[in-house]
Amino acid sequence: MSQMSLTIAIEGCCHGELDNIYSTIDYIQKENNIEIDLLLCCGDFEAVRCPADLDSMSVPLKYRNMGTFYKYYTGEKVAPVLTIFIGGNHEAANYLWELGHGGWAAPNIYYLGFAGVVNFGGIRIGGLSGIYGYHDFYKGHFEAPPFNESTKRSFYHTRNFEIFQLKQVRRPIEVFMTHDWPNHITDFGDRNKLVRFKPYLHSDIEKGELGNPHSEQLIYSLKPDYWFAAHLHCKFAALVPHEQPVSSKECDNLSDAKRQKVETTDKPQKFTKFLALSKCLPGKHFLQVLTLPSSEGDKILTYDAEWLSILKSTHEFYPVTEVKWVKPTQRLGDRWIFTPTDVEMEDIRKLFNHDLTIPQNFVKTVEPFDMAYRPNENPQTRQFCQKLGIINHFKLKIMTSQRHSFSMDTEYPCAQESGAYTLYSPTDHFPAISPNQFSTHRELQQNMSPDITAQFPFQGPQ
């Protein structure tokens, strides 16, 4: 019996160019006679629906544009392949804030939230949104609409709370995504080639300041088969060895612990294959296609029982202020380790009636191009929190910031079927693309699967 497999495409920085990314995937499928089952996007997705979303995005004025996501949000187009994405440092904070625990940003386009783990076809996929900012790392998620110049930047900084939650994961993860790179990842790849291509990185690399020191801890804690990232707009591959399991306490002191000598074991040495990709532009290495073995035949997106159990058991600690969040310790409470037991995960399965399929419950919470934006509680988040039995902090933040409450039975007019929309379509930055404008090539690098990197010429805006 032949082993089942999944063909996955991984994209670096999206920057709102969904039309071109999907066109590239379509070309690759036809050119190579393959079918891509899943697309993973490593941040800077720019899920912009309306002008207020643009205002909530930290990006220079010259790069502000509606992009093409709104077409998929309105239903004008449907994503041709299931897409999962994480947040980066250029995101529509208004929208991603609504889906802090994850959810459908558009039909067939799923956001993992601030952090998350899901399953697809037997593959566990995890991710952490944002980039590292030391001054916000220990704070809670205090930001809420309306965002100002300060909070729309702090919003995209990773937090200690999500790192703590991810450190509770113990079961194997095949794929993990971050936007920025783990600290010291350049020690395991061709650093000299990277510096020749990006000379300004040399100083940070030498000082040990390039990347996120806390996702460095995660790469040794989670030990995923693959780790994908973006952010620096270049391609970089690395092969990270894992010598022996380490405890949570050792993970917290990783910078020292990883350099200590450890005893060899009889088990085969495990590696994490790291790959950073660029943004969707001509001549850039922005897309990788690989095939992974799969243990299940159903290619459906499901919640992960271990992750749901972690969310449920840690929700009482969810930080929502600027006060430094202190993780639970043996001295502070009865429980300080929240790695789920088999019983806890079975309780989660029972809670969901043994069906962890993520419901197709996308609704629009604002009308596209609506100039009269008003922050909304997202029904997906409400339903998720009610089902899991956790506090909906996002609703509470809206109630606090606007000094009024929402009924749990609130109706969202824009969630109703309202017929066709007449929309202003901004001038596209890319002309129509035909197959003869593309070229593909294959290569092997750092034990990665052969990749197909698509490039195409275009005339940018004049």
C-alpha cells in the first residue's frame, strides 16, 4: 500500500499580493503536473478590507494600498487552495485583533491567531504571529481598536504568554511558522552567503541580536521537522540538530544549555529544516513546494486537541494589560506546567463531540470599503470561546474601550446575504500574467525537498 502524502506550498511575505501568489501556484501546478493541497503564508499578509484597516496597519505611506485580499473577503474571488497564515509586522490590526484565537479571515483563508496549532491531513501545523520587540514582550495584549500610532506597532510584537503556551506542547509538530527568524539560526546555514547578499545584517549577527531569542527556545522545545519564516526578504536555509530532549527549565536557559556537552544516545539524530523565504516580487525566492508524508486521507482542517487543552487550562492567566505578565511557577500556584494529559485531551474531544473539524463559519464584520468603520466582536471568536468554555477577552476589550456592551445575540447586518457589491477597485500593481512570463527551477539545499521557486517580470507602478 503506497504511503499518502500532501503537497504544500510555503510563501514568505505576502504583502497583499494574493492574486499573484495564487496565479503562481496555478502555473506551477500546470507546469509540473502536480496538485498543491495547502498554502502556508509566513506573515505580512495584509488582510485589508476597508480604509480603516489601512490606517491600523504599520506601514510607510508609499506602500499603503488595498492589495487584493478584499476580493477574497467579499466573495468576488475564492482562494483556489486552502490557505493558512500567521501575522507579521505589517498587518491590518483592526481585523487580526478580532481573530486573536484564530479563524477564517475569508472563505478558505485561515488565520492561526497570535499563536496556534491545527491539523490538516494528518500534519500538525503550528505558528507564532508577529516579531520580537523586547519592550513589549512581557506585556499583555492591552491593545484594542481604535489603534493609534503606538498600539498599531506594539500589537504585532510577540508576547511571553504565547511563548509560554507553545512551550507546553509536547507531541510532535511537522511544520512551524514564524515571521521573524529564531535567534542564532545563522549558525546553522551559509552565513557568509547571507552577509554577502544582506551586508547590513553582519553587525546584528556578530552581536547575536539577529532574530527572536524566544522562538530560538521554541525550535529546541518543539523540534518541528520544518520551520518556515520570512521578514528579511531573502532566502536562507539551515539545518538545526537536536541532540537530546531537554526539560522546560533547560529550554528557558537555552542560550547556555545548548552549548553544553550532552551524552550521545542510540536514537537517530533529529534535525529541524529551516527555510526563510522572500516576498512576492520578480526575481525573488518567495515560494517553496514540498511533499510531506501524511497519515490521514481526509484533507480537512481541524482543531488540535493538545492546543485546545492548553488554551483552556491557561485562559485564566490571559494578560490584557501593560503590566508585566509573570508565568505560573511552583511557588505561585497549584499548577505551573500545563502540558495536557491524555485525560484532558479526551475531555476536549468529548466537548467537541469527537469532531474537531473547524466550522465554516466565516462572516463579514465590516463592509468592504466602508468609511464608517466600527470595531466589532467577531462571531467566530465568540462561538469558539463559548464552545471551549473560556473568557472572550476580545469582547470585554470592546466593551471597555467603547463603554457599551454587546448582546450575545447581536446581529451583524453585513453577515447577512446582501447581494452583489459595487466596489471601487484600485489600480492593480501587476498586469495580467501569462505562463510564458514565468520560469521555474529546482535545487537541493540543506537537505530540503526539491523546491520550485517561481519568478516573473512585471512593470510596477509608475
